[in-house]
Amino acid sequence: MLKPRWKRDALDAKKAFRDALAVWFAANGRDYPWRRTQEPYAILISEVMLQQTQIATVLGRGFYTRFLATFPDVNSLAVADDDRLLKAWEGLGYYRRVRMLRETARAVIADHGGEFPTELDALMKLPGVGRYTAGALRAFSAGLPAVVVDGNVARVLARLMGFTSPVDDGAGQKQLWEWAEVLADPARLGFTTLP
């Protein structure tokens, strides 16, 4: 049985797909502060803040810039006491995220001399860093090929591929990551994420 036409087109014509994605991003990509830096710490903070919070809230209410002003690097975050840490995160909710960020900072200092690793396995061994965040750190801070699949990417890939299985179970996630890895353009490291 033949694959649906759109699936054949995307997988068989990767260059055309990648070029179209780059054109789309150039026309529609938004300018965010974390896209203006390659500092892994700043990128990590943005990724964790955005896990459960909308961009409009993170930026519009100043959470991102205020947090970085309070804790400008892994060292300052690693030694933060609970009161100061929770106060800086106040209003974002899901306080486990900020506690895990502190544990990540401590691990970066203890295990990597204060420098973020760039290897996928080493990044994923950091507390609270999963495949998505590790990929984002590799691509955006280290300029290395990486793939990230979040909820938006999963929905786009599911539509593109005519995928009707659940996208949030193990088998669905495995398939979506495989497609993303095939379609990602290693020559355009800023475009390793799909819209």
C-alpha cells in the first residue's frame, strides 16, 4: 500500500520541505530574547519557563528578564535559598520546575565545572532535562544538529504524515521523533525545530 501523497512528498523531497520551512520561518518567526543568545543557561531558563506557561505571560509580565536579573548564571542559581528562588518564580506556578532548575545548575557545576555539556547523553543526565530540552540546548546554544518535538511539532507532523494514532503515547512519540529526525535540516541548525 502506498503512503499518502503528502507523506511521500515530505519524506522523499526533504530539501523542498526544508526550504519551505526556512522560508516560512523567515517570514513568520518571532523575535524572542532567547533567540538572541547562545548562552545555554538563558536558553535553559526559557525552555523550562515555557513548559507550562505561555510566551505572552513569560515576556509580557517580565518573568524571563526578571529571573535572569535575579539569577544571572548557574552559580547564582545553584546557591539560591528556597525563599529567594520561589519569590523569583512567583506567578509562574508549577514550582517544581524552578527547584529542578536549581538542581540542574548544581549538577552543571558539580559534574561539568560550571559549563553546560553539549553531548546529548550528558545533557539528558542533568536533572529535569529531557530529550526536548537537551535538543534545544544543543541546537540553540552549541550550534549542533538536534531535533526537538513538542506538542506543536507533534500536531504538525501528525497532520503532515496523516498519522492517526495517539501522539502522546510511547509508540506515537517514537514515530514522531523518527520523522522529525529525517526531516530536520542539519545544515540549518536554527531550523531543527518544526513550526
